[in-house]
Amino acid sequence: MWSAIVNGMTAVFSALHNFIVSLGIPENKEGLSYVLAIFIFTLIIRLLILPLNIKSTKSNAKMQEIQPELKKIQAKYANDPQKMQLETSKLMKENNVSMFGGCLPALLPLPILFALYYVFRNIQPTDGADLSFLFINNVFAMPTNMFNFTSIILGIFAALSTYIPSLLLSKSMASNTEDSPMNMATMNIVMAGMMGFMALQFQPILVIYWIIGGIIQLVQTYFINYLPAKKKAEEKAKLEAEKKVYAPKSKKKKK
């Protein structure tokens, strides 16, 4: 099963690379052609995941709406965990909310990343071709020293491309508990640090895939999550301000 997935992705990536070369990219400039191919490949993957991102956004919004009810259930059945779990599941089912629906789009790129690890090891660039790109001497080179200049720069970009979209997503989600922001911030930092460290041990082409994916995810998060949440928050603040302005002044008590 796994080998079939890797072979299929290898065929798709090779076809994309051949398409890029057919557009006029010199065959000896394979570094550039492979980066363009991975850009198109990443864009296709992210477009396929887009419906799940939209569904995840709706699921997270509904989850925020039922938070007050969830708090009541947690307080009511604090001494009965089994009943609490039953009532929580019932509430989520009634509101068509999935506990894992919001996590799936964030987790999907990881198995694709690991599959691509084997895909790029199967790719055989042309002998003597120029495999450089920007400051990278060879986009397919396996790092012999994790702490060389290229690996460190790519690791930093990989960490940032993981952290910034997650940070933007965190800001777009209304927080209903005091410890939620801290937990989310810690998780974002841990994930970014993990990806940055892993990038030190990957081929540059694989790290480029992750960085491009992070940039695309940042754009998607901005338009799908952050902007609507910001607009909703502004409308809510405007309504509250209007209520204060037009609220009847309380009459002074007679002495």
C-alpha cells in the first residue's frame, strides 16, 4: 500500500517536472525546474485539502458557539466523568460538531511529507545537471552536517512557515477559557521547533515543499479564518458600542 502511494506520487512529480522542462526551462538547470515542479505539486495538494480546511473552519466556529453549553455540562457532571462524556458527545452530535474535524487538515500534510521523503530519494536527476537554487548548491543533497549554513537557513524558514499560519489561526479562534491561549501558543511553538529540527536532516527539496505549503496555508488561513473572524469581532464590538450609546440611563433613586 505504502509503496504504491510512493510510486504514484513519484510518477505525478516526474510528470510535473517534465511539463516544466517542456515549457522552456533548460534541462541542465534542473534545480530550478524541480523547485517549480514542487511548487505546482504543493499547490495541487493544498487545493485538494482546501474543502477540508473550509469544513474545519465551520466545525471550529460551531465548537466555539457551544462552549457555554460545554462548560455547563463540565460543571454539572464534574464528579461523573462517564456522564460528562456522554452528554458532551450528545451535544456535539446534536450540533453536528466533530472533535477531530478541525485537526484533520493540519495533520494531512505530515503523511504527505513522509511519502515525499521516499519520492525524492527515488528521483534520479541528470548526471552533471545544475541542481542549485538560490543559496542551495544541490536541492537533492542529503545533509552530511545538520548545522551547515544551508540547513540552518532552511530550518529557520521551515519553523517560521509552520509557526506563523498556526499563530494566525490561533488569533482567529475566539478563546473561551483562560488556559486555552497558553496551551495553543505552546503547541504552536513545539510544532514549529519540531519541524525546524526535522528540516535540518531532510533534503532541501523536501524542506522547500514544506515552506511553500506553509506560505500557501498562511494565505488560506488569512482569508478563510482570520478575515471572517476579524469582521465578526468588529461587528460584535460595534453592536456592543451601539447598545452602550442608546442604552437608557438609569434613574437616580430619590432620597
